[in-house]
Amino acid sequence: MGNDTSHLNGLEIEEKAIEVTDFWSHYQATIKDSCRYFSLKSDGSVSVFKGEIVLGPLWTVSTPLEKFSNNLLKYRHPCIVRYLSSWQQRSTFHLATEYVQPLAHILNSQTPLQICIGLNNILQALVFLHEQAGMSHNNVGVSSVYVSGDGQWKLAGLQYLCTFNELNVAYLKHARIHRYDKAIDPNEDSQEISSKVDQYAFAVLVEDVFKGHSDDEVPHLKEFKAYCRSCLQNPNPEKRPNLSEVLKDNFFNHEFITIYKFLNFLPLKSEEERNEFFSNILSHLKVYDEETVAKQLGGLLLSRLTLLDQTARKDVLPFILKPKNDRLQFGESTGFFSLSIFKEHLKPRLLQLFSVRDSQIRMLLLSHFTKFVHVFTHEELSQQILPELLLGIKDTDDNLVASTLICLSELVPILGADTVVGGKRSKLFTDGRPKGNLTKSNTKIDPDFYLANKVLRDFHSPQTIFPDDGSTSTFGFEQTITLNERPSPVGGEAIENDVITSDTQRNFALHSEDDWDDWDNSNKQLVTIDDKPIIKNTTDTVLMEENSQDTKSLSKLLTTDKETVSTKATLLQKAAFEAKKNMVDISELDIKNQKIDMNNKKDDFDFFADMMPVIEKQKVVTIIEKPDNFTKLNFIPGDEADENEGWGENWND
């Protein structure tokens, strides 16, 4: 203590002080490694006090903050501010404690019942110092009381702490300059007995904290105020009772205080007393303010001793760990705290409990995990809860691992499988249910379902198909023809025979696959003969000009191309209309599945009539004239020549 090595790792101190006194400045700070400090706030907040050197007869050996730090380190009590660390940085001394706030900052927001419990804590701390440590505080007042993160009042201001042997008139005179004037006995210098200084100051504290409250807000408050004035502030110090006697007053023994004390001293109670207490505690707490119960008793109800008690596990914790839900299922029990109160006061404690390495506590949290998982934010679940759960699946306890895996499954819908499971994932399973069995409640509707039930009018067309004036189409086809879903590959061919009806006869026919030999031939032109379109091959035209005798008819045919260009688009559009008119099933778009009506084949228009290739046998011309320089080398044998006959011996004869 007192050197740079005791500096807390990851400590970040705020620049603005929340409290400035004659001896130090009080700052709020955060520390990363806060899980081991169970009483800290869930966000890692701590308090840091900075003090400079102060001159005075009481500070010749150490500064006020150093003495305060030494006393906090030496005298530990649940009702005294908890010491964390201290260090010297240049001329400034630093003291780090648990997160606390000055009581003066939040006194106006405290309820009378909270003030009553707070006074009980301060009285418990003073009794500890007087009777067990043999020390006198000498500075009891509002400025010496701080409130922890869980709402508990705690005693501080131990810079004037001394033993009763050292306490005398001279010591009190040196300390008077910085003490609370109202808490100083006017006859303090003339009194021989100075050991009852804290009794007088505590009576003044009671009067200050209850200022502005009526006497009937807390049981026995009026009587207790009178007791403080007549006994604790008695001009004769000898008639002032010990502070342990004050704890027996009815003001500190009504029902709510009794429950608070029982939870504080739970280890001292017998098993029979604990069973009876936890069996009836919820019925007693229902009559008090919900926020007061959560703020003052929330930490005690979720303490280690309470969580390990079997009766509390059965009769108390199932209701404490479940926020209230207005919409309850049949047979479902309601929670004790509302959702807002649960988030504010119990959620920070639960976050800390997940860091406790106790299998019994972890199993209890896992068993009730589904009841309170929704109160945490995504950041809290992913950064605080999830790492602790992932640690649990590595334990050797099979029951702990099984319960942890169940809780991890609850996080998948909230955080996503990528966050909970991690690693690379791929689509390994498909939905094998028939499409007809899909329901809106448990599956998404396939977009193809809507496409299959659209009519032709719903599809986009680059040209105007229907009349703009809403009149009946000149082509006379139905405007509400639907496209049924394409049949499945297995057995789909048999279904088509039932789909085709007599009212929609086929007028469009296609040739078989054998008729497509000349498909790649690009030398084609569209011509018309007797108002019927004919696709003409230009290569065949050249052959026809060489071999046909009727060349004049062919020339006349070619001259008609320019005259029929204007009607070509009309003919093609008419053919498309006829195809749409007779289309019933979308499967008709498949070439192999289309049907041909043999009865109306004579009326069909064949677009591919001239695509049948004309194959002519190649003509072989034989030259019979004998040139002058004829030799055996250019001899052409006749048909009657024998292929096995040799060339002879003399080639030049």
C-alpha cells in the first residue's frame, strides 16, 4: 500500500469531481476487472479519493486521506465503506473504494423506510467500532455517510478515528475546526467524560435525515426522536446510553427491519428458524413499497447464503427471479417484482452472480434462466452472459453441461447462431414437406406460388396486347386464363392429358426433333406466297437459279419481300395471340410436352415448311480428250480397268 505498484489495472478516473471537502476530492471511476468485487456495480464503477498534504497538529505523521485509508483497511465491516486499493502518485495520495455516493446528494430521494434501514446500518457500524474495535469515530454526521451501489448506507469519515484512551478534550479541540458544528456538544470542553461524543452526534444525524418527514411515516418514529433528544443528547454524558442499547429500541425492531436483520445475520440462524422465515417472507414483504424492498433487500435475497438455502430455493427464489408478467398462461405463477424494478435493482446482481464459480449457484441460475433472460440487453448477453455459459460447457459435471446447453439454445433466437455457435456453417438440411402441406403459420410462402396463379394480363408485355378502351379483343381469347403450376418431373407427363379440355383445342404444332437439322442455317429470309409466310433459304435459292427452269417465277417471288415487310409483324403477333389463346398449362412451354391436334392439322400454319434440306448427288465430269503431251503419269483408267494390274516396268514408253 502507498506505492505505484498498488495502482488498479484498467482504472479510468473521471475528470470532474462529484464532491470536494477540506481534505480530498471525490471522483467516480471505472475498472475493467470488477467481477471479483462482488459489491460493485455491474458496470465496474468505483470511487477514487484524491488528497493533498494538509497542515495541522493531527496530520504531522500522515495526511487525513492517508489516515482514512489506513482505518478502512484495518477495520472491516459490512456497514463501513469497503477498501480496494491506495497508492501515491507524486504529491497526491489516491484511495480507491467501492462505488459510493455522498448521502447529501440523494437524501431527498430516500423514503422514510430506507432512512430507517440506513440509520440501522450506521448504528451497527458504530457499535462495531465502540465495542469490538475500542475506537471512537468523533465525526458522525451526514457528510460521513455514503450510499453504496445497492442502496446501503455505509459509514466513512474515519480520519478522526482514535481509541478511547487517546480521546480527550485536547484531541477534540484540535479536530473541532473540521468537524460538523451542529454535532458538537456545546459543553464538550467542560466535560470530564468525553467517551460519549458519538451518541450526541448520532442523535443530531437522526434529526437531520428525517427533516421534512412526518412522524407517522415510519412506525415508532415519533417516540424514537424523543428518545434521542432526552437520552442521546443528555447534557450529562454519564446518562447517555451505549449505542448497543439504542439498537433495542422499537424503531429498529419493526417488521421490515426485522426481515432486514434476519437476512444480514442468516449464518447465525438455525435451520428451523430459516425454514419458518423463508416460508412466510413473501407474504410479509407484499405490504411494503416494491422499490424499497428491491433496493434494500434485493441484494440480501440474492446473496450466497440465501441462494444455497433449500427452503429459499423452493418458496422464495422462483418468484424473485421472475419479473411480473401481465399476460400469464394457465397455471403460471406470477413474479414478485415488476419488470422495471427488476431491471434496475436485480439485474446488476444477476450479472455478478454469473461470475461466481459455484456449481450450486450456477445450476440455480440455469434452472430459472428462461424467466429472466429477456431483461438483459444484447450487449450484456453477448459480452457477459454468453462467455460464462460457454465456460460452463467445458465443466466435468454432466448435469451442468446439459443445463448450460439448454440455456444456450435460448440465446440462439436472440443473438443468432453465428454469435452463440460461431465457426463456419452451411445449409445441410432442406424442407422436404410437400408444397401443398405448407401453412402460413410455420413456413414462408414460396414466391413461385403467386407466379403460378397469375393470369396472362398480370405479366409485363413490351407491346399493347389488350385494347385500351376495355373492349373485347378481336382475337377472342379469354382474359382470365391462369397458368397452373408445372407438374413434377416424375409422372408429370400423364397429368397433361387431363388438363387439356375440348374447349381449348390445339392450333399450334411443332415438328419433332428430327426436323431441326438445319436450325443453325442463318441464310434465311421471310417471304409470303398467297398471304402465307414462308421462310426461304438463300443458299437454296442460288441452287434453284442454276437448276430450275422456271427462273421467272422465282424472280417474281423475290420481289414480293419488300411488299410484305409491313405485314410481317402483324402475322407474328397474330401467331403469338393464337398460342396464348390455346395455352392452358405452363408446361406447354416445354417443347417435348406439347400436343398436336391431328384433326386440325390442315389449318395449321407451318413456319418451317422450306427448312427440309435438299441433298443432291454430286455430278462427276470425265474428261475424254487426249492431250498431246499424254504420258502414263496422267493416265485415267476406265471403268473396266483392273485395280490389281501393275504399272509396268518401262514408264517412259
